[in-house]
Amino acid sequence: MREAKHAAEAGDLIVIAGHHVGEPDRVAEILEVVGELPHERYRVRWDDGHESVYYPGSDATIKRATHHRA
């Protein structure tokens, strides 16, 4: 069996649950995967439009895109 090279791919979403009651989730689209497991990070575009490099924590969930770019 082939081992995954990355936990996520460009086009996937990262969802971070709100930390307090009533706080909305934050959502970002992965634009680029930087680095390799177990130290990969992502260049993302957040739902408010700004871009950053994100190092995922235990509060992040990756939602796979239904169709990845070729």
C-alpha cells in the first residue's frame, strides 16, 4: 500500500471550530501544500479573503474537495 505524501491537497478546505460558544467556525481553502509530513503547512485563503501560511493544530479538520485540480 502506498503511503500518503500529504495529509491534504490544494482545493481541500480546512475548518477550525469556534473556541467559544457562539463563535463561528473559520474556513480556509488550501492553495498550496508546503513541506512534507509530518511538518507540512499550507498556503491558504481564509473565508474573509486574506491569505496566509497555516500550520494546522489539533482543532483543524480537513474536508476533502470533491474534485481536485489536475
